[in-house]
Amino acid sequence: MSAGHADRIRTEGSPNAAGARREGEFAVASIEQLAAHLMALPDRDVAALLAARPDLVSPPSASFTALAARACARPSVEAALRDLDAVTIAVAEAVVALGHTNADALAPALELAVEDVAARLVVLARLALVLEAGPVPGLADAFGPYPFGLGPWAAEPLTAAQLPPPLTALEEAEGADSAPGTAVLRALTWGPPVGTLDPGNHSAAAAQLVARGWLERASDSAGRTRFILPREVGLALRGGRLTRRPPAPPSADALDVVASDAVASEAVSRAEEAVRLVRELLAEWDREGGQILRTGGVGVRVLDRTAAAVGLERGEAATVIELAAGADLLGLDESGAAWIPATTVPAWLEAELPEQWAALAAAWPESARTPWLVGTRSDDGVLRPVLGADVEAGWAGRLRRRVLILLDSLPEGTVVDAAWAHDALTFARPRRQIPEGAVGAVLAEAELLGLTGGGALSRAGRVLAAALRTAAPAASGAATLNADAAEPVDSGQGGGMLPAALEQALAADLPAGVDTLLVQSDLTAIVPGRPTPALAAVLERSSVVESRGGGLTVRFTPESVRRALDDGWSAGELVQALTRFSLTPLPGALTVLIDDAARRHGAVRVREVASVLRVEDPAVAAGILADASVRDLGLDQVAPGIILSSAPAGAVLRELRGAGLAPVLENERGSVVVSGVGGGDRRRRVLAPQPARPGNQHSVRLRRPGRRELAGLVGRLRAGEETQRAAGGASSSAGDPVQVLALLRQAQATRARVRLRLTGADGTQQERTVRVLAVEAGRVRLADLGRETELTVAVHRIVSVQAG
């Protein structure tokens, strides 16, 4: 046959193409066998199983038979597989593919060490996924009809002499170009093992392979011919291997390694910057809160305003906002219409840098927020807002914990990129899909927060990772750490060992503070190192940062000096504060700048009514009213020197300052209000809300049962099993829908007869002896052996299932 004829055979992956397994060729453990196995286990082993598979606990099962039915079901098995690494899953799939649990035979098929395979079999046994009798039905279903891309066993047994040689040897012997049959085998060997031939077409090469027993022919309702590669033939062509290459994690040899002091320097700088950004956010939202949209969350306009105020891009600003909310620094105002600083903010602001940072870092790994999705569209096409419910995902905190624990497993100073981390996490949990871009976003958050420096985990990051590792309960006997199951750690700002440990770790890397300021005549100043808290506070109020690194370079501008005056300093106090740190007298250009800003400061006063502008200079008032850039404030002069605005006081201050004026805020008595979070006697401080968190994080934490609860549950399982057996045996009744479905799937797999007690529409009950043809969502298709008909029955109408 020509190569063109061979090409007409199309490979496909449809489950319907699989033939039935030959009876006795592949054993699956039954529900009764699993129930007996569980009954024979010591109480501590049953409790360990329930702890490792928490979906079996809620709701609790009435007996071991009911527990076995749930443990055999595919949804529960899939949940257990999500916490296993690629090697353990490969061993489980090999048990399904080869139909035995012999480690000596499984190891060469997977190209793994026998000891490693034996250890993974122990894990699978402790998770009740594989017994001596074989895998549970749900495990066989989880890998589909073609485990490792292998077809069903041959309908007729094949001797070793009838099996083909390995495909490589076959190609060398026959030549790939001159042997169409070899091309067909090559297409099917590594799966999918089923090919089709359209009606009217003929393949001489496939016919020859069928004659030799290397292919099996079948037909479908559309008249197409199906060619199926038997499992033993596929294994022979692969040389006995189940995979092209053994499962292995990505190598870390190619990753860069940086010095620990470089990591510490970069991480400390990032940590300081993160704290500064949160302070700037709180100050901005204290002046004008984050207004909430009708649909929830904070809109793009507020986000852009905040980003401009803190000097970040929109995405980074969203991350800072979510960090502050996660650390309980934000709350809803009395009307619930805006996010503003919470009552916890004054204490946080008064704390030292390590304590401030620890509150942010400890809250980060338990957050279910995904700020990198802000600005993208949800499934219904709506833009996701910051602090909105759509920016929440139950897997987000789990992914953060996994990333930190992964970085902690590498040698100190190892720099990790997103691609490598994604591959490593996928190997550790191949059945947990990681959304695209999520790993890179988490790494960026860790870098912004200072948990990593230059891509390598910092000292404080390792402290946090160690705490997460301790809090992560591994599956009983699991070969790898179950980071996915980690409980949220103690992140309370009022105490707890973790924040204190994080404070100590950051403080250990903080360089000694420098209280020297080198002021230059071009209105710039240099701090040759890390400024002390007192110097940093002065510069933060009165200057803007131009560069950071080994030293700090700042510049004094009219706007930055005005900010210090807004905070309640006079011109003399600011000059005195700067002179205290300067080695030389302040340049005249700087003192002139400060004096000029002080003369202009307060020329316009804004009284928060919503809002009233009091302008003593008629020329200034006329200029404000004529300025087109502030027209959106809705200004209206009601009397000489008195201008009303429909905008809040914070918006008026911001717009007037943008127009080149220097307004100040005053209270109802006409006194100047000192700006800044927690400052002055503003009414908002009195009305500061309790901390609140966006979304539904409080509802996504899974509660795991304690030892006493598990012990009591095991006792009830034993009592329930004894009662059920005394009432007529474990196989007679199935009142639990999960158990009903499990028994039906088992009957379908073994093609065994069963007797069903069914409830009719009128409430009457009837018994039927049937064979299960298909189990679908909420219903089952049956062949009635007595009436020789087919029927479809809703699962809820099945009262009991018994062996036929």
C-alpha cells in the first residue's frame, strides 16, 4: 500500500473508540473490597485517610460501605489526585494501564527506581486509591479509556512470539519510507491508539496488520472503519515503556545564583518602598476615599487618581491597594459608599518599619485576591475593579504559598523566573491547573513586597515560607509536601509568632541608619546610605525621590515643600529640621524656595461643607472662577470671597493645587487642619471604620476536623457498619446517592447483573434485574434482562442496589 493510503487513516481520541476490556485482564477493586480494607485498618490509619482526603468528611458517612462508595467515586478520586506530584500520578496511571501493583514490573516501564515506585504505591494505598485487588473504580475512570495513550487489551491473547519488536527496530529493519504498515504503527504507538478510515477507503497496510494481530478492526454507526492498537502491541512497540521519558522536575542547574548580601539589599529596599507606598495610599484615601461603584469595587478613575498620587502604574497601584486591604488597614465609611483608612491605621503608622512591613507580609500568603486581574474582563464581559468581588479566587492564596515553599526549597540566592516556577509547580501538582500569567504575577507581588530580592528568596521570605511549610499538613505518607492544603497562618497585627519572626528577619537585614544629609545648591540632596527613621520622615514630607540604591537622592520642589506645610510645619520648622541633618548650612536657593512656598501657602482655604472656598484676595477669587481647568468642581461665588463647590474638599484641594495654587484645609472654626492620615481633628478620624476586607475571603477557608472529631467519626463508621451488616449485609442497600452511583459504575465496569428497587411516579416500588449500560449525570441507562428492553431511570428513583 502506498504512503498516501496510509495517511487516510486518521488517529482520534474519542473514548467511544475503545473496546471492552477482556474479562480477567484488568482487575478493579470493588466497593465491598475497599469497605473491608477500611474496616480492617486501625483507627489511626482511618483518621489519617480522612485527614488526607477531607472531602470524605463532610458530610460524614454512615458506615464504611458508604465511605468506600464515596472514596471510589471519580470526583473524590480527582480531589485526591490534585494533591499528588507527577511521579505519584504516573505510578497510579501505570497501575491502571498494566493492571497490577508489582513495583519490580512498574519501575522499568516508568524508568524509575524500584524503591521510588514502591514508596509511591504506599502513598496510593494510604490514600485508598490502590489496593492489593487493584485500583478503585474512580482511579480507572480518572485516566480515561487510554491510560498513557494505550488501547484496550487484545480480544484474543497474543503470545510473546506474536508481538512486534520495538518500533525503532521495526523501522530499522523495514525502512520508514518503504513500509506503510510501519507508518500506521508509528502514528498509533504513542497514542491515541485508535484510527479511522472513511467509508469507501481501503488500507492494505492496515489489513496486513490486522491479519498479524497487531491491529483490531471495528465499525461505527457512520460506516467508518476503526483500527485499534491493542495494549500489549503498543507496549511491545514502545519497548515496554509507558512514557517517552521518565517524569522528572525541571532542573535547577541552569538557574542563576546571586550573593546573599545582594539579595538582602534589594529585598530591604523593596520592603521599605512597599511600606512607603501603603502610607502614601492611606494618606491619599484619607483625603478622598475610594468611592465604590454601584456594581461593587473601586472604579478606574479612583484607581488612576491613586496611581498618580503614589507614583505607580495602574497595575502596581491595584496591588498596593489590595495589600493594604489584606492587612486590615482599610474599612468602609459610615455610608458604606467608600473605602477609607480604618481604625488600625494610627497604630500601624506609629510602628517601626519592621513591624509595619511584617503586618503586610504576614497577610499576603492567605489573601484570596488577584490584583493582576484588575482591568481585565470577567466571563460576563464586565471589567474587574480593584477591591471588587470578581478579583477573588480561592486558589490565589494556595498558589502564593506554593510559590514561597518552592523558592524555599532551592539553594540560598537562587534566582527563579516565572517559566521555571510554572514548570516546577506543574510537576508538583500536575492535576491543578495554574491560570496563565498567575505565577509571574505572584512572583512580581513577592518582589514588590520584599519577600524576594532580585528574584531570590530573602531572609524574611524564608521565615515566612518555613511557617507555611509547618502549617501545611501533608497527606498521610505523601512523598511530597502538600502545600496546597496549607491553612492560613496567623497574620494578626496584634500579636502572633509569625509577625514577630518577620520583624526580626527584616531588622537583621536592615543596614545601619544614616542621619547625614548632603544638600546641594541645585535643590537636590543625598543621603549616603539608608536614612534613619527621623531623617526619612523629614524627607518624605518635604522632598521627592529621584533615585534609590546604595544612597538616596531627593529633590526639593514647590510641591514637596507645600506638602510639608500641609502637614502643619512652618517654614522655620522645616528649615530647622533640615539644618539638623545637614553637614553644611542650607543653600540659599532652598531657603528661598521654602519661604516663597510659605508666603503662598494658605492663600486659598477650603472648608469641608462640600465644599466652601474662602478667598480673601478678590483677584485670586476671580482667577479661580475664570480657570477652565477647575470648571468640573462646580464653583459658584455666593458672596465676595466665598465660593461654593459641589465637589468634596479633597477633590477641590487636588484640582486647585494642580492649577498652581496652594490651598489649605480648614475646619468649621476656621483653623487650618493638618493633613495626613491620623492628623488633626478631622471628623473622619472620629468616624474611622473598623477594618474590612473586600470580597468573600471569610467564606473560602476550609475548616479541617481535629483529632477528636476524626476519632469520633471513625467510631461512628464502625458502629454504622456493624448495624448495616446485622441488618442484611453491606451489599444489599444503597440509600446514599453517591453510593448508588458508585455501585452502578462498578456494575457497568464488571458487566455484572444487579437487582434494583425502583420507585415509580405514583410511589409504588418494583424490582428489576438489569445490566448497567451507561451512568450519566443524574440518570442511568439500563438493559432490563427480564423484559429484554432498555430503560432510563433517574438516580433519585433508585431505592436500593443488590448484586444480581
